Amino acid sequence: MSSLLQFLRSTVFTKIVMAITGLLIIGFLIGHMLGNLLMFAGPEKINAYALGLKNLGPLLWLVRFAMIAAFGLHIWSSIELASRNKLARPVQYDTKKSLKSTFASRTMLVSGLAILFFVIYHLLHYTFGIIQPNTYYAGGYRMESTGEIVHHVYNMVVAGFQNPFIALSYIIALIFMSSHVSHATSSAFQTLGVMNPNIKKITSKIGPALAGLFLVGYLSIPIGVMIGVIKKAPDQKHVSTMTKDCPDTADCKCE
């Protein structure tokens, strides 16, 4: 029992927590990106995707709570490791040189904090509608396949990225995220014991590859809106106006 407690308090365990939660977050980022790319397929596809997520009900909230826990543990482990490193070296070097470290590895704390603020901002913007509420509740969308009136996610995203300040803030945050992923992914595999030289050659390239994929995939949407590739969908006739008191359901009678 005492050996288990010692392990749970050890730096090794904290690094394992950081690695596992980091990989879980990367898995979420891949799925989230693939869903977001449906913006290029038009309002029917992205709105159907958003409706599908909403219809998951309790399962969706289970995933959300799991991701909140992963983010929380990832932040805790990073703070804990930074604190232990500081305690281990209370007196700083007079001259500090970075021999083999990359820019991404040296700015992990900064990029991590930038991602945290970005996640909070993103939730306030597109999940809770607190930022730009006028576009969040701007109007519903009648599904061509079912006739159901749903939340017009497509036009909400377009309206958001038509604001230069919002688009620029997302672009900057996504650059930080890609930088963080570039170093963190390879580091996570090393923490989890992937030390075989042949395998390590592959895993060391996964981080930069994912970073490039995320950068292109996620940035394509705000840039697509800014250059006019993704445009606002035309208003549909006989579709109720969305308000805070008018939910996105087919029996809504608000006008």
C-alpha cells in the first residue's frame, strides 16, 4: 500500500498522467477537426452533424465531462511538474543555453496557457453563445431531409469568422496549439516507454505531422470564411427566428 502511495506521488506518475491525458485531448482534437471540416460541405451537413451530437443526450455529456477531467488533470500535472522542477533547482543558472531543445519545447507553458484561454473563449463563443449572442440566436435552419428546424451552426460560424478580431484571435490560438502538439505528442510516447530506436524514429515525427495537420485543418475554416470560400447560407422562407426563449425545435412558433 505504501509503495502504491509513493508511486501515485511520484514524478513518474505525474508524467504518465500528463502523457495519457494529452493523447486523449489529441484524439478529441482529431475528431473535432473532422466534424468542423463539414463546414465545406455546406449547412445541411454541418447542421446535421451538430444535431447528431445533440441527440446523443447523456452520452454527449459523459464525453464532455471526460474531456473536462482530461483537461483538468493535464493542467494539474503540468503545474505539478513545473513546481517540482523549480524546487529541484532553486538557484537558476547564471547562463542558460538551450542545446537540443526546440522552440516548441521551450514555450510549452506559454502555449499551454494560450490553449486554456482559447478553450474557455471557444466555449463562451460557440457553445454557450455568450460572445456574439446576436449571431448565436440569429436564426434556425430547416433540414432538407427531415424538415426539422435546428440550430443554424453553419451561419453562426460564418458570422463569427467574418469578424476580423475573432478570426485573428483564433488563428493565433491555433498556432500556439499546433506548437504545443508538435512537442507534446512525441514527448508523451517517450514518457509511456516507447524507447525502441526504430519505433522512436516514427513517433518523433508524429507530433510535427499532427501539428501540421491541425494547423491546416483548423485554420482552413476561418481563412475560408475570410476569403469568401465559405459564405453565409441564404435565408430560408418560413423558418422561425431563434431567440433565447425560442428553442431550435420544429414546433417553435416564434416569428
